[in-house]
Amino acid sequence: MAVLVTRPQPDDETTAASLRARGFEVLLAPMLRFEPVAFHDDEDARYGAVIVTSANALRGIAPHLKASRLLGLPLFTVGEHTAEAARRAGFSKVISADGDAGSLRDCVLAAVKTKELKKTDTLLYLAGADLARDLAGELGERGFIVVTQITYRMVPVPSLPRDACDAFAANRIEAVLHYSRRSARAFLEAARAGGVEISALAIPQCCISAAVASLVRDAGATQVMAAASPDENALFETLDRALRT
């Protein structure tokens, strides 16, 4: 019996390694495909800090970061996974909000109170093409000037891998891990297109957040569980609980 990981590449391989170390068999079915978007840094713009909500935002501009002036700016991230990616990219002052986009907003506001940032500073928001939350608007309402630069897009994958379809048909998958609403939606559509929707929705669906869980539940899944916090360790704990019940 295997756990199906729907996370996009290359993070799916990291997840797979962690699951295998815990004794699970793993099947990979990345449901979103990464595509970089052309990045143009305005040399005349003066930024006080950079904010990112996904490591993919940094992946999208990796070729432009060598000796970039951006590396000297404070960088605020949504969580430790993205913070690690920022450090690997060369950013020296990285602050992790250890939560979601709301936590990141609050982290930026707290930095003003501690005088790490000025409210007059312009923030550069490196983002994906499809945003689940208007973080720039929320910060703008609090007096910040936010410049949003789209650095990548995630394109839905229309079909499940053949081995995943065969495994569903043979009832060899014991749970599915979902990491975002967009990847979950792509999974549901691909399962339907592949003729394995009934089998796919009959097993535990472990979701990174309540919002993702709601989407999967509305599609007809009955064994849906949401992680206590939006991070992979919490998701793995949810998987363990799902398979014990």
C-alpha cells in the first residue's frame, strides 16, 4: 500500500524521502508544473525588504540573484521551508513567520514596531501568478507601498501518471496528501478524467489546511483530515492519525 504525493517537483522528492524514512511506500503524482516568468528588476526602485510566500518565487528568479542588490535586503518568508530556500539563494537576513500569509503580514508589521523596517519602506513581493490571498492589499491597507513582481506560475497537470491510475484501480493506495487548493483541484479533475474518481475519493485525504480540506470534501471525499498547522510535519501527523483510524 502506498501514499500518493501530489506535491509539485522538486519538493515531491523531498517529501517522498521523508515518507520512505518513516516506512511508507510512495507514489508521486505532481499535479502542478512550475514555469518561471521573466523577471525585470527596476534598478531605480528602492526597496526596504523582500517578502515571499513560496520557495518557488525564489526559484523563478534564481538566474537573476547572483550579485543582486536584493540579497542585501531583509527577506520575510511565510515559513521555514521558504526561509531555507532564501538562505541557499544568498539572502543573509531572513525572517520566517512560521505560519501562513496572515502570519507573514503580522511579522512585517511587528518589524515596524521593532524598527527593523520603516513604514515608508517599499516592499518587493515576489509572488506566483495565482494568489490565494491579497497579501499586498492587506499590507497596503496598513500604509505600506508594495510592489508585486510575478516570478512564476504553476500550471495544472491534466492527467495522473499511469502507475497512479493503475494503483487506484487495484486499491493499492492508502492515502493522498494535498498541499494546496490548486493542486487538489487538479488532482480531482485528473482522477475524474482518468476514470478513477470513486477509488481516489474513497480513501483518506490528508490536507495541508482546512481550506484545502473543504475543497476535497465538497468533491465527495468522506475521509478528509486537515493538518493542525500549515506545515509538512503536521501533515505527516495527520497521515498517521488517518491510517490509525
